[in-house]
Amino acid sequence: LRSWFEDHGLAGKLRAIQTVSCLLQGPCDAGNRALELSGVMESVIALCASEREEEQLVAVEALIHAAGKAKRASFITANGVSLLKDLYKRSEKDSIRIRALVGLCKLGSAGGTDFSMKQFAEGSTLKLAKQCRKWLCNDQIDAGTRRWAVEGLAYLTFDADVKEEFVEDEAALKALFQLSQSEERSVLFAVASALVNCTNSYDYEEPDPKMVELAKYAKQHVPEQHPKDKPSFVRARVKKLLAAGVVSAMTCMVKTESPVLTNSCRELLSRVFLALVEEAEDRGTVVAQGGGKALLPLALEGTDVGQTKAAQALAKLTITSNPEMTFPGERVYEVVRPLVSLLHLNCSGLQNFEALMALTNLAGISERLRQKILKEKAVPMIEGYMFEDHELIRRAATECMCNLAMSKEVQDLFEAEGNDRLKLLVLYSGEDDELLRRAAAGGLAMLTSMRPSLCSRIPQVTTHWLEILQALLLSPNQELQHRGAVVVLNMVEASRETAGTLMESEVLEILSVLAKGAEGPVSRAAAACLGKAVEYGLIKPNQDGE
């Protein structure tokens, strides 16, 4: 590069600048080092003032790619903005004007989402965005040139004022979605970037208030969030994008059989999808427009971050929608692997919880789905989360395990000697958390029905087993009562010895009261228990033969 700049005249300089542009779009560290060579930036800015279109194109595109770092953007702002403005205002060629505009857009967004770091005067970015939208909507301009308008918006939408105006402009959104489906495939990354910005689905961590105070005290710069980037504004923008048909456009983008749909681009689309399904009330719209189908390939291929985001979006859809409707036919089986991937320890607690909830729904649908979950080796991870300190995760894991217990393989695990699986369910049936009790007692009721051998082991796992069963039978919650009555009935039917132990306790009195209660599943189960005890000769029927 240095030799081209020094020894090959103008042609060498052009070739060197084009090489730097390529490097900045790929191995950007090499491109950044090339830009720091003596005279490179100066040559780029000088060529912007050339009278020849070819030289201007090369120089302006190099400026656009060079303005990625805030430090260099400040240099270009000081030395090249006036040139870019002149090109934008005076050039007769749309190809030059639109590239100059993108250069200005990129410089204007160099502060990113930091509200306090503005490169241009107040209102300038809004004017630039308005011109970008105008060019984007002009279908007289070829798609290759309009792509640059999307590039400009991809930079400017870091500014929340620009986001708000953009989502209000239905014509611009429609043009954006149409362009994403055109033959101009190189626009996909810019479209996805603009959507990520509008939905605030980029990574953002709330700064620690103590660290902010410390930074202010040390007179260090503290990034500020734009008032229009607050959650209420983001939710409103998401709803406007959904109404404009963003899901259908993104579904077409995912279907693209093109190398331009890179893993980075897939990650951006995954981020947007996750933002779109954040609110439960919006998930039906996403499903109706084909979002479930589009998320599957994103969850199975791409960057680790992109796959995780797509899998989490799939989990949210599976929790609130009927999985068989959301993923019709064989597609529902493809959802299992991405959901199981969210159970790994490197995922967040929320991702673990949502995956468990989604797998619970799937496990309750069919034996084939349960077999698929078992095949993906999810059971050990689910068991691990049954010991989790967080009560929501612990409860979700217990519910999931209880649904999986309908499978013979899981029943075998509970029946195997030398494990505490049954003990855990019995103990959880006596916990304070009512929903956890309901899940555990439901699992116990099912397991004791399917595997009578487990009934005789319940008294062996804990000395508190009788108290736990009595508490279930006395619960004001009908569901807990019913589960308790079914467990007791299964134990009574399993062996006379266990039935005798139960009838010698307060359980007999409780069952007698329940059997005389209002007609329903609880009274029927209680009456069946007493009937079996009479059959064993453990108790006698009363005078009325009841």
C-alpha cells in the first residue's frame, strides 16, 4: 500500500484507497492500520475534491468506511465535512450525492446511542434522515443507488429522534421492506441494522449508578440515554413496525439463498425477532406473519449469540401459543433442539426459565415429542434445575419433569434403585409454594398410577410422608386435594400393608369427610380409597352400607 501511494501516481493512489476500503469492510484491523499510514487520510480527502466522478466515488466510499471509529470520525468531521457537504449540494450525479450523504450520516452517528455525543448541530441528523427517506422512496432511482440511502438510515437510526420519524413514515417503511426483497441483496445487512436500532435490540447495559457518580466526580465522560429510547417508546415503535408488516419482510430475508445473508446479518435478524415477541400480546401477529417458521433456521445456524436470541424468541412463542399451530407438521420437532440449548449454564436465568416452560408445553403434547426431548439429552439438565435456588426456575423444571414422566424411560429413572428422584417429588409436594406443590403432586399422582411399585417406597423416602399427604388432602385448593386423593388411592390399591398404615392414621378421618363432600373427582377418589380399605377388611362399612 505504501509503495502504491508513493510510486504509482494517481492510479496507484486510487488502487490503494480501494484496497483500504475492502479491508475496512472485512479484516477491519488491517484496514485501520492502513489508514494510519502517513498521507492516506489526506489523500482520501483531497480526492473528494476531484473533478472526475470515478475518483470522487472511490474517495467518498473510503471516507464512509473510514468513519466507523469515533476518533477518526472526529478527524473527518474537522477536515472533510465541508467537502462532503459541497459534493452533496453541488454534484450533478445522484451516485455521488447519495454517497456523500451517507458519509455525512455516518459521521453524524459516530456517537452511537450516546445522547450527549453529537457530531453535528441539533436537527442536522433529522434533515439527513429526511433526505435518505426521500431517496429511499424514489423508485425512479435504481436499487443499487437506493441501497446507499438505507446505509445512511442504518447509521442515523442510532438517534432516537430519527427512529421515531422513521417508524411514522409508512411509505419509507414499505420502500425499505420492498428493497429488502429486491435483487439488490447487498442491502440486507443495512436493513437489519436499521431494524435493530429502531427496536433497540442491540446490547445495552444500564450503567451502575455508583460508577456513574464516580465517573462524574473524576470528570470522565458518561454516556446518556436519549429520552425517546425509554421502554415505552421502544414498545410503541415495535407495534408500528409490526403493523407495517416487518415480520413478512424479515421472513423473506431469512429465506434468501445468498452469501450476503451472513452469520452477522442472521444475528441482527434474530435480535429483531426477539424484540418483536417481547410482549405476549404481539406474539400472535408474529406467528400469523410466519415468524415461527423464519426463526427455526436462525436458531439452528449462525453466531452463538444469534442462535441463542432466536432460540429465546422460539421459547416465548412456544409458551404463549399452541406449538402445533405455530410450528405445524414436522416443524414442531425442530424446535426442541434450540430450546434444549437454552438449558446450558452459559445462558441467563430468564433463558433457562423460558426454555423449561416451552419444553413443558411440548412434553404435554405427544409421546413422540417427549422422545425427541429425551434424545436431545435434556433430562439431566432439567433435573439439575429442580434443585435451583430460584423458585420460578425450580417450579418450571418440576413441571417439565412431571410432563416427561408420562414416558416409560423417565418412569424407569424414578423406579431405579439408589436415587432421590421420588424423594424430591414427595418433599416438593409439601413445600409452601403452591404451584410447586401442584406440579410435584401431579407428578406423584401420575407416577404412582403408572408404576405401583413406587407406592411402597413413598413411606421410605421421608418420615414426613404422612404429614405431606394429609396437608394435600386438607388443602383448600381443589387441584391439590385431587392430586393428594389420587396418590392415596394409588397407594391403597398398590398394597394392603401400605393401605393399613394409611387407615391407622388421620388420613382415614380426612377421607371420610371428603367422601361425603360435594360430588366431584375428590369425593370419588376418597370414596374409592375407603371402598378398597373395606375390601381389604381394614375398616367396616357404616350402617347405611356406605
